[in-house]
Amino acid sequence: MISFIHTGDLHLGLQFKSMKLDSSKRRLELWDTFERIVNTAIEKKVDFLFIAGDLFEESYFTYKDIKRVHNILSKAEDVKILIVAGNHDTLNRNSLYNLVQWPENVTLFSSVGIEKKEFEDKNTVVYGYSWDSGENDKDLFKDFEGIDITKTNILIIHGDAISKDTKYLPLDIYRIQRLGFDYIALGHIHKPEIISDRAAYCGSPEPLDFGETGQHGIIMGTIDNKNTSIEFVPFSRRIFLDITVNLDESMGYMDILDRIKNCDNEDRLKKNFYRITLQGKISPEVELVTTDIVKALSNEFYYLEIIDKTQIDYDLDTLESENRDNIIGCFIREMRTRDLNDEINRQALYLGLDVLMKGKVGL
């Protein structure tokens, strides 16, 4: 029997420019999670650690960074570590991977084509392929010679098995599975996905933005006499949550803040990344400024973004009566000739009134 951990898409060095946070702290958390994965491999005494590409962001990585990776991996001297490069950490003549002498227990697969590494003591063969550029449309399995079914066979590959129309190494996963691999360790897709009991995307062990909501972690598995068993293990320090909070016209400003605070429990609020979308109708007397809400709740949340999709609950009869001789009254009368049960028409009405009411002082 062999045991393994499958990870990838760590993106060490990522700058997090799209988020308003202490990016240096988040970068340190990525490093910490990487080291925790290696330490787990040591503590669990697994035979193999598979890293399925995009270990780091080459645009922001330095010699000191790759040396740090080397030092972390060197601790796991009894674990066989196998790495393929992806589209963010490519392996070519200028690659940072070439600047260090990797220890004997670390295998970095080449970018020439699919190559294999045999481990006779484990009766195991591991196949892998590294990218040499940021885009890739090769058919790597066109001339693949096949596998020795008397051995345990594993493939580590970074590519897209989800979308056929892609410039990031399209993979026909069903065709590849028919080749007989006992496990296919996939990288590139950041959300973990168990494709079958013999193929999985590990996902990014730490989520990187709000496109990566939900649990993130690693894959742990064993292969015993051709019987493969894999399990997704949550491992990230933080998760991203995208939550909708519904409001109504009876709520005042403080009620709205309380509703937002109650979207989750206190411990989770202080740990995770939240993007909260406000929906529903609010009183014309309540002014919502998203930046003010974020500031007001800064002590309640570790990280908070607010998206305001609320509508002001206008009293159309009163508004039309009070503004019968100006553009606001004219606009209301025109919109009432349309079907206001239609979502598009209703949105147009409220958006138009928002603009007109803000400019009412100048009428």
C-alpha cells in the first residue's frame, strides 16, 4: 500500500491587489499553509506528496523565495515529493526552479513531455509534465506508450478537464482515465472537485478570492492493490463567503447593521472573508453608504465588502402628487403606463427615481 497527499495551486507570492486587505499578512498565511502541508506529510508518514502546479507566482517570486521553498521541502526527507510546473510557475531556461539544487527526495518533472519516475521499493510509477510557457494546447497523450498494469501508476498534471475551449491545456479526463492510472492528481482548477475515485482536483489549499468560496484543503489518499481511496480534507485558515442579506422598509440604519452582523456567528465573522449583498426595499429616510457600513462594522468582521442592491421604497402616489408639474411626476406617469410587475421595468423605475430624487434640490 502507498499513501499520499495531493496539493497544488498554492500561488505563493500572490499580491492580492484586487482586495482591500493587509496583503502581506495574507501572503504569509499562504506560506504558513504550505509549510503545514509539508509538516502534515511528515507527521502522517505518507509515502508521496504530489504538487500539481502553480506552486508560486513567478512574476513576484525571487531567489530567496525559491530557496525558502527548497528549505521547507528539505525537511520532509522521508517523503517522496513530486512537482509539476503549471502556467504560473513555468519550467524553462529562465525558471526559478533551476536556481536551487533540489534534494534527492524531490522530483521536478520536465517540460519536454510526459516523463515517469519509478519507485521500485513501492512498486509505483509516477508520471508528470511541467509547462514551459503561460499557455498550452498540446495533446500530451497522442503518442503515450501506456502503463505497466502490474505496478501502481499515478499521473500528476496541471490542466483544464472542465472546459474544452481553453488555452490552458485541455484534458479529456475520460480518455486519460481509460489509460488505467490508479490516481490522477489534477491542478489548475481552484475549487476542489472529486471527479471519480481515481481522479481529483485538489483545489487551492487557501482560497484566493471571492470566486473561490467554500471549503478548501488537500486530498489525502491510499492505493492498496489497485484499490484507490481518496478524501478531501479541509485545511485552509480562512474561507471566502458570499452572503445575501435581505432588508425591508421597516428597518432603520442600526437595524440594518444588526442584520448584517447576524449573518454568521461571531467567531466566523472575525476569521473569514465576507462579501455581503444587501437586497430588498429600504425606507427613503435611510441612506446606505457602503464604505460607511464597512467602517462601522470593522471591529465585527475580519474582512468585509458590501454590495448595495437595495431599492428605496418610494410612495409613488404621494411622489406623483407632490411632483405633478416637474420631471419626477412626468417620469412616474410614464412608467405607470408599463407593466411594473415586470422586473426590468420595476428596476428601471427605481433606478430612475434614485437619480431624479438626488437631483431634486436643483429643480
